Amino acid sequence: MKKLAILFSLFVFTLVSHVDAQEAAGAAITFKEKSVDFGDITQGDKVSHTFELTNTGNGPLIISNVAATCGCTVPSWPKDPIPPGKSAEIKVSFNSAGKMGKQNSVVRIYSNASEPIEKVSLISNVLPKTKK
């Protein structure tokens, strides 16, 4: 019985050590900024921003998907793995046609990073068009 307990303890220790090593070897995303506020814009204006990110982990970063909260926001992102220490860009465009008032367009970034879902956002206050 004592040998069984020792073997079980050894197995658990090995398993925990392996999981810790995998977590330590993973990717991590660090953004230069996570939101940008355009202030007042006129209905129908299109604004965009390029979010710069760096893989601060020690494994390749793979962005599997980037999704916006509505069709008015369109993201584009790198499809190739981002090596540790390297930077990449996610470009996000917002079309204010049909929108009014305070807007917070949130984009979710899905990846293999230690935080698998990150968020960035474009903020604006859409004002009505002025009549000429």
C-alpha cells in the first residue's frame, strides 16, 4: 500500500510539472493600447485604427479568429503565427452609417495565448449629419 501511495504521488507530481511547463511555454498578448476614442464623428463617417500587439510569451502566438460585435465593424488580422518577441497588427474599421450617439465597437481576439480571449474597442460619439 505504501508503494502504491508513493507511485501515485510521483505520478501527480509529474503531471503537475508537465502542465506548469506547458503554461510557461505559451504565447501571451500585450497590446500597445486596447481602445481608441475618436470623439465626435458625423453619421456616415468611417474611422479605423490599427492595434499593435506583441507576443510577450515564449511560444508562437496563433490568432484563430477576430470577431466584431456588429457588421458595422470590420477587423483584419495576421493569419500566420507570431513568434515570441515579435509584433503584429490588427486593423479595425468602423462605419457609422445608421448609428447615432455613443458607440463602443468591441472586437474579440481569439488565440492560443495564456488569456485566450482579448478585447479591443473603438469608441465614438456619432452626431447627425448637418444639412447643407
